[in-house]
Amino acid sequence: MSSLRVRLTFPPEKVTEPIIYTIGQQYQVVTNIRRANVTEEAGWVMLELLGPTDEIERAVNYLKNINVQVELVAGDVVQ
């Protein structure tokens, strides 16, 4: 099982959508929110994705395709 830590930045029109729930349902990944800041206008989430490498890649591609900014995060964001 692989893991990937990313920072997701949501455009205003995506803030109210259940995007993290969706990737957990559509792809064979477990999502673990490590830190977040979401308001009505904007939002970002530090997210850990666990699962097979190809499924993590598919989930990340989905996020990029729906205009969610995805940045890799090194290390643990919560100790």
C-alpha cells in the first residue's frame, strides 16, 4: 500500500462539493484529512491518500481534471 500527502486548494465553485468523499468512493483510496481551512469562499486541505499507487494516481488526476490544485507535501503535517 502506498501513501501520498498532498495539499488541495479548491476554487470557490468547488468548496461546497463533497470532493474528498467522492474520491474515497470512486477510487480504491483511503483519505485522511491532516489539516484544513475551509470557508464559504475558499478552502484548502492537507490530505493523505492511502492505497494502490495506480488508484492514487487516478484520484489525483481526477482532482486536477475538476480544477482542484494539487501540490505534493513532504513529511507529516500533524505530529
